[in-house]
Amino acid sequence: MKRAKTLWMVALAVLLLVAGLYAGERRGVPAPAPAPARTAVEEIVLVANEVVEAFVRRDGERLAGRAHPHKGVRFSPYAYVDVEEDRVFQPAQLRHFWDDATVHVWGHADGSGEPIALTAAQYVERFVLDRDYRGAGRIGVNVDQQRGNTADNAAQAYPQGTRVEYYVEPAPGGGAAAFDWSALRLVFEQVDGRWLLVGVIHDQWTT
């Protein structure tokens, strides 16, 4: 008898709970809020991190998938973007970026003025992955802070672009802060709702 009464009380409690929930919905009790959407800054930083990872993993297919389909990707070894002379690679070329044994001229070396003659893989090691930008202490979006003595004209060279900068300070004991710093700027343009890479700019102290 007691067992039957207990079961009946449990069933009644469940019915009351369901009825309360239903009544709450009828009264307009708000449902749990959906997770907030990513901000534009958060979204583009995630895309930039994906590009950095593609360079680290030597993943030409992934890099090509983020490249602008018509403008390609311009590589600038220093802060000043030379829209006439800096090398531009189209997505089809980026797919085979690390397999290309061709020695390209990417500009002229600071100080000596000698041509920067490197394969694509060599260029990446020297002017894209010279520091661990995945662990950069500062990541900024459209931050135009003049650090070296080379003019930073990225905003003018890419008037429709959004720039994500990875800045790495000197390692402790690694040199004077004014000289031993490095930055990587990735420039994106939005096409049909997607952030696509149009520029890779390396920056460092120059003479």
C-alpha cells in the first residue's frame, strides 16, 4: 500500500513539474540565450591564426584556400609595401609553394642592398617564420604603430584591407628592445563574407 502511494506521489510531482514548465513557456519565460556570436575582430584573428598555422605546417593547399582568388598574396620583406616590385603569388602557385625550387628575387636586403634571392620555402623561413608568431605577446588589428625607421604604408597599399599584426618582443637577454623586435602583418579583404589573404608583411628594425 505504501509503495503504491509513493509511486503515485512521484507521478504527481512529475506531472506538476511538466505543467509548470508548460505554464512558464505560456507566460513568456525566456529560453536560455544562445551563445554570443564572435565579434569581427575575434573572427579575423582566428582566420589569421589559421594562416600562420598553414605556414608553420607548410600546407600550401590550406594557404591557397585562404588566398584572394584574383589579387593573390603579395609578400613584403619589410614594412614598406612596394606594390610594383613585391612578389605576388596566385592561389595555384601557393598550392605548390614549398615544392617550387625556383629562386625568386623578393626585394633588396636592408643595409647591403643586395637582392633577396631565395626559394619560396627559404623566404618563409627568413621573412615569415623568423619568430614564433603563434606565441606572440601582442596581436593587434589595424594597429599602425611605427617602430622602426622604415615607413609603414600598409594602410595606403591596402585601402580595403584589414591588418592583423603579430608583434614579438626581444627575448630576455637577446638584445636591445629598440632593435631586437619583429612583427608579422597579415592583410585580409572580405569577399562574400570570407576573410581572404592579400598581403604578408614582415617588419623588423632596419638601418
